[in-house]
Amino acid sequence: LFRSSTRNNHFTTLSDITVQIENAFYNFENSNHEDQATLLGAISIPDQKTDVNDTRRLSAPRSYGSSSYFAGLTYNRTYVDWLGFISPGFLVTTTRNHLRLGSQYLYQAGIGRNLIGITDRFVAIGLIEFNGQYTKKDTLFGHNLRNTGGNVITAVPSLWFSTKHLIVQLGISFPVIQSLNGNQTPMHYGFAGDLIWTLG
């Protein structure tokens, strides 16, 4: 679930349904820290249609309106009380009803501090992330749409809570850099949350 606000409009939408697979291909640990690197891939299935005539939907966090494919890499280092991570990725969109929303290059980095935790029960972490998203222009009938795409970098303070099987993260994002093509409504703030249930 995503919620976003601009000066004149407010939006709440459901995101796409996503199936994701991740593989930890590198692990290292010593008495000081632990490292892990993973490769991941995902396929998203739309839960709503995208209409080029619906400018509110096109400017809001929304479903892509068609299937999309994601590949990415993560690397994180964890100390007793601190953690850091970087994560680049690429999302490829597909065409539906002659409309293709712009594919995205994604880049992320952040640090976190262990606030409280009980071994084998739960952990709570405070995080600050910087998320970058470069989006190509949308196309309609193969032609670029002028007022689409651009580059946005946001700062996202959040709180992460996890148990053995449950992960909950809630945060608020603020734009640090916004370089938008054409005439687009800039982002002022956004709320996001993740609820994850792990197996095994």
C-alpha cells in the first residue's frame, strides 16, 4: 500500500502483486562483522489497469498496468549495533494497450542502528536510506510522452521490526533531488510500509 501527497492532490493505491526470488551467493563473518551479498529477481502482476487519459493515476504511485520484471543486487555489512547496505537494480516494464510506462534504474544506500533486540525473539532497528530512481519516458504507440520520466532521490527515515518470520517496516520519504522531464507535479512527501512473512 502506497500513499502520496502533492500540494493539491492526495493518492492512496495498491501496488502490484509481486513474486520475488533471492539467493545469497556470498557470506562472510568474523568476530567484528558479517557480510552478505545477494542476487534477486522478481515478476510483478498488475492489479489494476493504467489509462493514459487518467492523469491522476499517471502522477500517483500506481500499478504499472502490465507485467514488469526486476533484477537487482544487494550488499550489506552488519556489526553488533550498526548495519550498512547498498542495492542497485533495474526494472523492465512491458506494453499494454499501446502504453508502456518507463523502465527504471534504481539505486539505494543506507545505514541503520540497532535500537533494541532480544536474541531469537525480535529486533527493532532505526534506518535512514537514500533511494534513487531514474525513470525513462513513458511511450504511447512507440512515441515518448514529454511530461514523463526523470530522476528523483529521496531520504527515507524508517523503523524496522522483525521476528523469525515477520518483518514490518514503516517510513516517510522526502525528496532531496527532483529532476523531472517536462511539466510534472513534484513530490512533497510519501509514506510507505512493508509487511513480509518469511518461510523456513
